[in-house]
Amino acid sequence: MLENPIAMRNKTKNQSSYIMEYVNSEEKQRELHSKTLKVVIFSQILAGAGLAAGVTVGALLAKDMLGTDRYAGIPSGLITLGSAVAAYAVGRFSQRWGRRPGLAGGFIIGGIGAIGVVLSTLLNSVLLLFLSMLLYGAGTATNLQARYAGTDLALPSNRAKAVSAAMVFTTFGAVAGPNLVTLTGKFAASLGAPPLSGPFMLAAAAYLLAGLVLFLFLRPDPFLVAKAVADKQSSEAMASDASRSQAGEYVADKKGIIIGATVMLLTQIVMVAIMTMTPVHMQHHGHELGAVGVVIGIHIAAMYLPSLITGILVDKFGHILMSYIAGFTLLLSGLLAAFGPGDSMIVLVIALMLLGLGWNFGLISGTTAIVHATPPQIRAKTQGTIDVLIALGGAAGGALSGMVVAQFSYVTLSLAGAFLSLILIPVVLWVRKKRG
């Protein structure tokens, strides 16, 4: 039954009045920021367990169903391709309607995709597997988009810490997921499903619960409040001739956007490419599935756990310096993965730990650059568009990684990643020079 138009207008008016209570009170804004971080953190703990499934067993699942290593990177590519579409949709939806419906919807779609992966293993359907991986990618995109929700009402000097606070708690679920591969595999086998479908059963539950938490508790919407605050400040600035410089704060900094996008794009490509084929590389050197889970779990911990420290460093020393450090860290990771013995767990752990750490430096410094460079009036859709580029870069890295390893070797892939990470430094220097 359709809602009465008058009732809908009254509902909208009441919502606007509710938001204005926060716009006119800095104390309420601080309280809402604190509440938002708590809700996002709880959802990220759940979502972390969901995103780990595709990372840990996606390539192995494709290898078993297709019977070849050559296309083992396709699931990772499809996940990141699906995340690209979802990033654009979540960003645009959040810009119009707020973070709550955008993030909740993204996680629910990701959960449906995880259910589809489980069904594909039962039906032995490669087509359903690939379609489900696309939907599952929505969870990955939403997990990354959630980091922005913590910055909506953060002070400029604390934005990197707000990003990191939202990310660090992803570690708990993300590390637990790979280390539950054996347990979830046994659970799946007890239900008559292939063991590799077990992690996706966990992912389905995790994503659906994360979406439910955000939908129920992310009220009032922090992004809608931030937009209303920015609109009020902009109106006040335009009304005063003495405040013209203040009005200029709401113009997007295109150079800052380019730097942030470049840093995140290159670090994503390198990380996804090497990470995707590491489980297959380990399997070729006789490592058991449990060992794969340990290495990937440590890698994911390095992706998220250092976030609080990274946020402090970015706020203190700036995102440019941390972008350079990200490039050097990824370089070390690629060289170690390429030249270290493949049967050594210690070498693989250190290489993948550095890979995750370099990605962490790049993501937080790049995200901070984007938040600084965009006013709330266009921030969510800009963030979504940039995450599309990041996801497409990851999709290319994941899909091509299997072909590179099949045609050449894991060593070649790792060296290519190391070289690509170095490109980050001259690109950032060039953009900064143009800005100067």
C-alpha cells in the first residue's frame, strides 16, 4: 500500500528538523561522530570475516572447478570488478540518501553473492560461481566505503585517525576468517558441501549481519548531517564579504584528488596481484590449506591492524610522506616474495606482511588526501568514483596475475609488483610539482 503523500512530506520535514538539531549543536555533532565510529567499528568486525573468504580460497575454488591454474585469478578479478560497480552505486546512493542505506544495501548484496558461491559448488556450476563472485564483490567495496563514514564529522586534524579507527577493527574478523578455513571446511563437509565452500558460508552470515547493524543503528545519518553543516557554513560565508576565503574551502582540490587516487590505485593493483596467487604458489610448494590460512590471515592483519598507528603518522607527517613509505614497503615485499624460497613459511609470512603493510600505508594516506580535497557536497560520489578505479585496478591485477604465473612464474609476478610500486614515487612528485 502506497504511503499518503502528505504523510511522506511530514516524515521528510520531521527528518530535516531532526538533522537540524545536530547542525546547530557542535556537542551533538561530537556525540554523533563518536556513535558513528562505534557502529561502523562493530559492522567492520563482522564484515572482516566476510571479505576473507574470497581472498583465502577464491583462487583454490576456481582451480578445482576449472581444473587449471591459468584461470585461478579470475575469481579475484570478478570480485574486484563487482566491487567496482558496487563502489559507484554505493557512492552515488550515499550522496543522495546517506551512508546508512548505501552501506547496508552493499553488505546485503555481498551476502547474497556469498550464498550464490556456496550454491555453485553444490551444483558444480562455473557460470553461477562467476556471477556470484560479482555480487560477492559488493561486500568488499562496501567494506572499504565504510571507512569514509567515520570521517564525515571528524575534525580535519583527525581525519586519518578516523579512517584508521574504522579500518583497524576489520582485523578481528579478517584474521579470524582465514584461520577458520579448516573449521568451516569441516562444517561444510558435514552438510554435504565441498570444504572450500565453508568460508563463503561464514561470509554470507557476516555480510548480512553487518548490513543489518548499519541499517538499524546508523541513525541519524552522519553524512546527511555533515552535508547540512557544510551547506549552512557555505551560506553564511557567501552572505559575508569578509568570508569569501572561507567559501573557497568548499571547492574541490583536483590535485589532491589525483594524488589520493594514484596512491590507492597503484597500491591496490600490487597488493591484489601478489596476494591472489600466493595460495596457489604455496600449494605448489607443498603447503597445506591450514598454512595458507595462516599466511593470508597474517597478511590481512598487516592490512588493517596497524591502522591506528598509520592514522597518527599520516595526521602528523602528512599523506605525501606516507605515500612514499608505502611505495618502498611494497617494493621490499615484491623483492622478498620473488627471491625468497617458496617452501619457507617465514619468508612468505614476512613478504605478505609487508604487502599488507604497504597497502595500509597507501590506503590511509590516499583516503586522507581524498577527504581533504573534497567538500561534503560532492564527497560521497567522488569517493565512490575513485573506489571504482581502485576496484578496476584490482580486478585487472587479480585476473592477470594467474595468467602471468601460468605463462612465466610467481617470481615474475612479484618483480612486476615491486617495479609498479616504484612508479608511485615519481607520479606523486610530478603532481606536486605541477601544483607548485
